[in-house]
Amino acid sequence: MDTALDLETRTGLPEHLRVLARKFPRAAWQGHANFNDLTAFWLERHLMFRKVLDKLVSDAQLQLDEAQPRFGAELSRYTGFFLNQLHGHHMIEDHEYFPKFQGFDKRLLRAFEVLDADHHALDRHMKELADGTNAVLRALQEGKGAHDGVGRLLQVQEGFRGFLDRHLMDEEEIIVPIILEYGDEID
């Protein structure tokens, strides 16, 4: 894939993949007749992923400043929830939504390749997040100092947050405009 489209380095969608995003700017989405409850729910899921990851980052920062008594339990709970929900969300997109939507506008076929590549890249980052979290949880359980591990985990979380936000922003600018443009044809 073109390195300009790589999730690790991309700063946004190239203009040729924003044809519908230009026609339907984000500020006008909710007022459009084809903006439906399912689209609102999907965007709310994206917001939830952002909020949970923000919480994980904030909790790790607090832990580095001063040991928090519930850090391990919260880290385990919220990271597990986040990873499970994100994995399920991507599975539904990959197997249901993307195959259905990609046929509506041939100009955006490359955009769906980008989203698929993003999901593979995010899978690698999800594994890194899980591994870093498990390392910290093991250190806490064994009563070992976890400070350095929490610092490394925080870097993983912050990097993941950047990649995830880039992916979600671009995905939203591809999918929502398709729904708005072709909503009457989508069953």
C-alpha cells in the first residue's frame, strides 16, 4: 500500500478519497435525512472507544505520579473491555458493513482497502496493548515495582490513541457520507 495511506504516518485521507466527505461535512451529518439511529449508534461506539482509551491513559499517568490502590483492577477491567469491544466492532465492520457499503461508490474502493489495512495495523497495536497491560498486571500481582512497566504501557496507550483516533476520523469520513448519499439504497 502507498505509504502515504499507512496508519502509522497518515495525517488524514487524501483528497481523492474525500469526495463524499467534502459533499457532506461532519457538521451537517446529524441534520441530514439519511442520518439514522444505526449511524448515531455507530458514532457513539467510536466515541466510547476514545473515552475508554482516554481513561486508560489518564489512569496510567496518575499511577506514575502516585500508586493508586485500584489501578490494577481498573486497568484489567477497562483494557479487557476496550480490546474485546474494539475487536467485535472491527469484525462487524469487516464482515457486514464494509462489504455492503463498498459497492455503492467505486471512487471509494481504495478507501475500503485503507480501512482494511488500518484494521490489520490496529490488530498489531491491540496485541501490543494487551501484552503491555499483562506485563504490568503480572508485576503488580507479584508485588514487583511496576513503575517502569506502567511508563512503557503509557507510551503504548498514547501511541494507540493516536492511531485509533486517526483511523476513526478517517473511517467516519468515509462511511457516514456513504450513508448520507446512498441511504435510500442501503437496506
